[in-house]
Amino acid sequence: MNYINIAIHLALALALPPLALGVINKTKAAVAGRLGPPLLQPYFDLAKLLRKSTVISQTTSWVFLAGPAIGLVTVLLASLFVPLGGHVAPLSFEGDFVLFAYMLGLGRFFTILAALDTGSAFEGMGAAREATFSALAEPALFFGFLVLARASGAYSLTAMLGPTVLATWTAAGAALGAVVVSWFIILLAENSRIPFDDPNTHLELTMIHEVMVLDHSGPPFGMILYGASIKLFLFCALIIGLIAPLGALDPWLAWVAFVGLVLVVAVGIGLVESMMARLRMTQVPALLIASCLVAAFGAVLLVR
Amino acid sequence: MMNEVILIVAIVVAGVSGLPGLLTLRDDRSGERLATGLITLAGVLASVAAVSALVAESPDELGRAWHVPGGRFGVHVDALSAMFILQIAVLSVLGAWFGLEYWPQRDHPQNGRKLRVFYGTVTAGMLLLVVARNGVLFLAGWETMALSAFFLLSTEDDKPIVRSSGFFYLLAAHAGTLCLLAMFAVFEVATGTLDLDAWPAALASPLRDAIFVLALCGFGLKAGLMPLHVWLPGAHANAPSHVSALMSGVLIKMGIYGLVRLTAACDAPPLWWGETLIVAGAVSGVLGVAFAIGQHDLKRLLAYHSVENIGIIVMGLGVAVLGRSLGRPELVALGFAGAMLHVWNHGLFKGLLFLSAGSVLHATGTREIDRLGGLLRRMPLTGLAFLVGAVAICGLPPLNGLISELFVYLGLFRTATLNDPTWLAGGLAAPALALIGALAVACFVKVFGVVFLGQPRTPDVSLAHEAGPLMLVPMALLAATCVFIGVGAPLVAPVLDAAVAAWVGTAAAPLPTLGELAPLLPVSAISAVLLVAILLAGAWIVRASRATPPPELGTWDCGYASPSPRMQYTASSFADLIVDLTGWVLRPLSHVPRLDRVFPSDASFHSHVPDIVLDKMLIPAFSIIRRIMTWLHLIQHGKLHIYLLYILGIVIALLFWWRSM
């Protein structure tokens, strides 16, 4: 069963993420009264990009291509730490949450460098925003880990979010609730969703992630889109791990329930995107700091 | 005994290494070659002594009577000393080789020989102080180091900015020494001796606390702990780059060594020691990196990152001290190993960063980040070295910074899950460490992106050339060590275990090893996988770029017609968001031109982030003190012979006072 679980984990982490994007887009279209692109459109996009040729600017160096490659490698490695569906993650050890966060950090490091490599002011602007906002999001993520570690007495993602999460809820439900709120905001921020960023716009000065990847094309651009969808999927999995004690279910049922919950969270993101407007860029830090404070408040609730 | 003898030989060899050069002609190269050879010899000897002490520590110290009041020539190499000796040896040797090409006697006939004399003495002073077991001998090493560093960093003393930053360094160094003198005086009163190991377990609390506070001030000044860091940015920015590497990589760690040595002998310290250290470390870390982001000067920026990394080290030390107060061996092991490994790591990657910054400065003649750009294509190897250092200093996998930060994280999280009111210290410091890491990423993508990527912002920069082998090989060695510690963490762990055991002492219960406490094997396996994946990605890039035709077009940029290099995002604009957010503490200054006519004339805009502690607190405070103290001009008038008379008078008065006791 152990190997089968790892195989299912890998298969889901590799195959499911674009579908979540498709569900988000379909939800937004449905709310707006449109038909919307097919559910599988993100897969079609990736297949199309893989067949296209690459255009590279004269100003760039090898870093421009290293950005997408390392960005994808790091999210793939980070996906090994996150428990899916209440099962034990393929890699689980004390302190793996630090590696999870820092692996994503390495990906961000090279994605931003690739944007700066084009020498464009526009992409530099997006790079600066990405660096700033993710710096503000990081403490919120760690305040969440802190609450989980203190509530569960464990130091690995699997032990924090995996089979034992039900016991943690009964012991420290209010604090965990604060973390859910905080992490949902972080999910939206880290994955450039509304109200932080609009993944659909291309020529608005309020963009963060989209503007950084303007000059990428062909397979490298496909890598970026695929990596971004996996990152979104991983944050969804973190939140599902928090709210749903799937470890208590039958293993097979837990996998099915997990896939269902990913789609539910995707619908939730789609609804948030449909009902909110993008924030003004000057208000984004305030929301991020607020999410950090919500998680910190959760930690305060655990004072004994 | 053998280790100590070898080390003393190394100290002497290092101390005299620059002297033969004084006898040579101004443009003669033999002096610098001999000096580098002697430093290398000293480094090898010192490393031999350190490694053999790590393998088998000599049972007792090398002690001789010494005709200095309170002094005793006590020298001992234990695992703690060995950790620091190795670092001193590696960085001073590599720096000396780098200096052969970076600061050749031929190009610097006025100050090349002076630089090499004091480069040797600073190394000797540091080696002496980390093995000294007596307060007076320790201070002798300390002052040798502090004064030599003053002459080193004021190498180019024909420049006013160098003189003023050197003066600030000298003031801060002596304020620190003053605290240490006071600390040793209290120590002597408390214990009746100046031997560093003679810390009695049952020391009265006020005296013990006084020693701790004085040590924190004195050693904190050297280490550059915020807000005692005022001397550091200017000093590191204006010294020759290999000297900056040595100072930032090793010299400021001597402050950490002092704290480590002093807390080593103290069993069951009060809780507030550890808490103070954790909070001071967190403040230093966050503010250090926040100030760094606002800088435009490449080396000044790196200097502020030293403040940040000292903060991380002190956080680790704080966790360890807390662990000793609470009797928690796992906190002791994780915190102390994290601090010690970060001492090493910071020496390696900051040395690497300063050397590559030196290579940039050597090639382009400027430290202004906003004047550079596009250097990765002109200096590919220097750029790669800087990139390795940048990834390492951000604590990102697969390099060494991650390992030590992981230890500190684990220590902080274990502190934060304690059922004790002190959990709050860990609970606040862990997210602070996350913030530090993320801001460091922001800062280093800014530096690397603006300096090495994009297009050259000024014409001179486009003529930059790659450094020669003497500069590249030291950088390559440092980069290789960063990779080695990142991937081979389980191999380094036994050394750290030995250091932890030496710090706690043999009397304590056996400690858990790092292998039991931290996921060393999985982390190094993942780092190795990541490294292989990055190399595969590199191979793919090489293949892809061969397959695609060479680019003919500029950046598309949403169809922008012809962007010029001047339109690129600069370091200031990149940092603007963060500087704005932290403006309430950074207090950035900007000089905005007034546009008052319909057709405004030429105008310029510039902004900078001054050091708030220096400009807003110390300098106003000092000018007030000076105004109050004007009456002292009666006896203070700048006549040297009268001052000598004062000293003689006080010595005689003291002698009479001592007789009458």
C-alpha cells in the first residue's frame, strides 16, 4: 500500500494541477454567464507550448532559461513534502516544512532573476513586486507552521497535517481556524490570484507574476505555467490538509475525497475571483500583513 | 601539547609574514610573494593544529608564567577554538592569494607593503585570541586584531571617506575594548583570577549578570549586533575587498567567539540571557537585511548582510543558552550547532561574495550598483561565483546556508513548543527568521539582477573583463565549500557535535547527536537530487541554445519599440516598495528636484538610506555631550607631552593607592 500511495501521490501531483486551473476558469466563466474555455484547456495550452519554438532576447544570458527550469524542478521537489489526502508524504522528516518553503524560495529566486535578465523596466517592476509580496507572505506561512507545531507537537508536514489533524482540531480549533484564513490569503497571494494579481490581464500596471514572464515563450513558458499550477495545487493541498481529516477515512476513499476537495477549493478560488475586484497595489501589503497577524493571533490563542 | 606548539609557530609566522616585504623596494614583487607564502604556511600549520585538536584534543593547556599583572601565558586548542581557527586559516590564506592579483605591489606602491604587514598581524591576533585561556592574553590578541584591522581598512588613507570610516571603526573598537576591560575587571573581582575557564558554578547573580551585559556590549560591538553595528558598513565598504572578506567573514566572528567562550563555562545561566540573545538576534537580523535592501553601494549592502547573519548566529546561540537554562539538551545541540555552522557558512559565503564584489570593483572601478549591469556576459565566472554566494546567503537549497538555518529553525520551533512562558521568544523569532530569509532573497535578486543581468548601464561597464586565475581560484574554492557543506551535511555533523560537547563541557550528561535531532541524510539527499536536476537543466539549456538560432531581437516587453539600458529597473526602484514599507524605521532620504516652470531645466533625483543609529542617534548624542563637556578643554588641549604627564601622574597615584591597601 505504501508504494501504491507514493505512486498515486506522484501521479496526482503531476497530473491534477492544470485541471484545478481549468476548474477555476470554468467557475469564473459560469459566474460571469459565459461558456468559458473547456475544462482541459490548460492541458491543451501546455501541449501547444511544447510544440512551439523559443524566442530569446539578445540581452539575456543563461539565467533566462534557468529561471523556468529551476522554477519547475523546485515545485516538483516541494510537492514531495506535502501530504495529500491524509496519507504520509513521500518525504517526511522533522523540519521538512522549512525545506518546503525554501524550495519554493529557490524557485522564486530564479524566476525573478529571469525576469530581470530581460533588462526591461516592465518586467523589473513585476519582479520587485513579487519579491516584496512574497517576503511579506513568508512570516504568515511560518506563523501557521508554528501554530501547527505547537498544537500537534510535531515538526513535519505529514505529522502536522496528515493523519492526526482531527486530534489537533479538537485541541486547538480556534487557532487552526485562524491559520486556515491566513493561509487562504497566502494561497491567493503566492499564486497571483485576485485580489492580489489578475492572471488574465496582460497590459495592466497592477501585475505581478504575469508581467515577469512576458518575454518567455515556447517550452520554457510551458514550464512556467505548469510549475505555477503545481504551486497552486500544493497550497490547495496544504489547506485541505488543514480542514479535512482525510486520514480517518478508508485510504482509497481518502484519495477520491482529496481529488474532490481540490476541485472544491478551486471552485472556491474561482468564486473569490469572480466576486472581488483586484486591490490597488498600495493596499496589497496591508492585506498580507493582516494575514500574518491573523496567523499570529492563532499562535497567541495557544498561550497556556 | 603538540597542537599548541604548532599553533604558536603559526601565530609567529603569520605575525611576521609582512615584515620582510618592508625591506624590499617599492615596486618589487618578492615581498608580496613571500608574505603570501608565509601566510599560507601559517594557515596550513594552524589548520593542522585545529584538525588534530578536533581528532584528539590535548588533555591540558600549555601554561607558562608571564610577567604581566594578572597575566598567565595559557594557551589551549579545544574543539571550539579549532572551529574558529579553521575559518581564520581558510579565509586569510584565500584572501592573501586573491590580494596578489587584486592589490599588487606594482599598482599600489604606497600602501601595498603596509597592507601585507597588517594582514599578517590581524591573522596572528585572531589566532592568538581564539586559543588564549587568560584574560590578559585574550585582550592582547584582541587589541592586536583591532588595531591591525584599523590600519588594514584605512589602507587607502589618502581618501577622506576611508579616513572617516577608519576613525569610526577605531572609536567603536575601543568602546568595545573598554567594555571588555570592565568585564574582565568584574570577572577578576568575582573569581579572583583572569583565567577564562575559572567560571565558578555558584557565582552571585548580580556579578554574573554584569559580566554578561558587559560581554554582550563589548563582543556585540565587534560582531556588529544591531544597534552596535554603526562602524561596520563604512569599514567593510571602504577596505580593500579581500580585507573586507576577512573582516566580514572572520573578524566580526571574534565577537561571537567571545560570547561563546564566556557562556561555555557558565552552567545554568538565567533564562533572560537566552531570551535576550534570541530577541537581539532577531532584531539584528530583520533590521540588518532591511537596511541592506536600501543600499546602493555593493559592498555596503554586503556589510549590512553581515549584521543580518550575525543576528541569525546570535539567535542560534540564544536557543542554546536557553536550552542550558532549562536543561534541554536538544535545544543546546540544535541551537549551538546552528550558530557554529552559520559562523562557518557566513565566513564562506560572505567571503565569496566580497571577493566577487572585489572582482567586479576591479573590473569596473565602481561599487555603485546602479551604474553596473550585464556583467554576467562579460565576467561569467565571477557572476557564477556571486550567484552561488547569493543563493547560499539566502539559506536556499542545495547550499550550506540552508543547513545552519535549518538547525536554528528546528531549535526555535522546539523552543516555541515548550510548555514554558519562554516559548514566546522562539515563537516570535521563528517567523522573524522566515522574514529575514525572504527579505534576503529580495535583496540578492536585486543585487544579482541589477549588477549581472540585463544590459550595462554605463559605457565603462561594457568594457569589463573577467578576473585572472589568482582571483578566480579562491572564489572557486569557497564556492565549492559552500556546495560541499550543503550536500555533505552528515559529514560535517561530527565536527559540530564535538563543538557542542566542548561548549557544554565534559561534566554534563551526554548530548544527543545532530544525526538524531536533525534530518541530515534526507536533506543532503534532496540537495544532491536538486543539484543533479539543476545540472541536467543546465545541460538542457546548453542544448536548447545550440538548437535555436542566435537571437536577433531585443526584449519584446509587450512590444516596446527600443528600450534603452537607462530604462532598466534600477536597484533603487527595485527596493522602493520594501523601503517604503519599512520607511518608519529606515528613514530613507530622497532629494526631489522642484519642477516649477513650464519647461523645467535639467534636474536630478537621488535617494539613499542612511544609517539611522549613526545619523539620528549617535552623532546628535555626541554633539550634545561635546557641548556639555567643553569645560574639559581646560585640561584637554592637544599637547601630547602634557598628556604623558597626566598618565605618569595617574600611574604614580595608583601605585601609592595600591601600597596603602
